[in-house]
Amino acid sequence: MSRYAVPDVAPQHPHCTEIVIRRSRFFAQCAHTPDPAAARAFVEQIRRRHADATHNCWAYAAGAPGDTAQIGSSDDGEPHGTAGRPMLQIVLHSGVGELCVVVSRWFGGVKLGTGGLVRAYQDSVRENLASLPLRQQVPECSLQLTLGYAHLEALRRMLPTFEARLENEEYLADASLQLRLPQEHVAAFTVALAGISNGAAQCSVLEQDSTT
């Protein structure tokens, strides 16, 4: 899996933005939530913090950008389909993964109508994501290698090319090494490894990031 953008914001200190529409206040908060449990915990945190809000609507996508395997949303008492799902649409098309957005609304006394609510919640999420600090998520993989000592120096020289780092080394009859590298490089790395060892090196996957 290729690297992708995630929020560079912890749930304890979410990214906050606010808009006011016809006296209703829409306060959006977003954070990095790598799995559904983290997203639900963030929602509960905001609900407790803003228990006085008329509604605390939310949407999350816990996987890579656009991945619908781990998503959720809620209207939290707003008319059905006017908050959670419209917010989720913006989240899924944002190009950002592993995020949860909660929009707390304080009703200002003027009804917005269903169409107005959809636009308000989507605009609230859009504005928040427009200034959201981001970092790259790099799904990684651990490999176990066994190769002859004659090929060890060539292996060490090629590690930077594949952003690989040594995690463990053991030297017996052959060299036994454990590496960590981005998943996107694994296929090319195994081809290069076969090339420097004339096909003699052994390579197996030990662990992959759970985002795959």
C-alpha cells in the first residue's frame, strides 16, 4: 500500500474551526483516528466536552483515503440524512485517511431546512479540512532475511534505496537479518535481493501494518 496523508493532530488537541449560519453555530473538530475504536472514543470525548450543544454530529473513515471498509456517521438527532452522511461524503473525498470529524451545533433559533442543514454541515467539514495539518502515513512491513556473508555488503549498500532499516542481526552459518521498510518497496526489494545473491537469499514477511 502506498503512503497517504493523515491528520497531524492528536485527539487530545483536535483541529478546530467554526462557522455561523443564520445564528446557528457550527463548531468542527478533527483528529487522527487510525481505527474505529479511536474514532468512537474521540466522538465520546467531544460529546462530553460539548454536552450543551444541540447536536454533536460526526463522521469518520478509519482507513486509507476513500476506503469504505471502516466508516461511520451519525446525525445525532438532526433530520435523517442531513448531517452524518453528508459529512462522510466530504471526508471520503478529501484525500485524507484515518480521520474523524465532529461538528457540534448550537441552534440559533432559525430553522435551516434539510437542504440548508446538508450544506451547513458539509461546509463546516470542508472549512476544517482546508486548514488541517497533515503528515504522511507510511504503511510498513517487517522482513526476515537469510543470506550468505558474501552478499552482506551489497545488501547494506542497497538498504537506503528502499528506505529500509535493520532491526535485528544474527550471524551464524549465514547472516540472519530483520528489516523494516515501506510496503510499497517490498516487491522491488525482493527482486533486487535475488539479483545481488543470485537467487540464494531467503526472504519472508513477518509483519505488515494493520492499515492494509
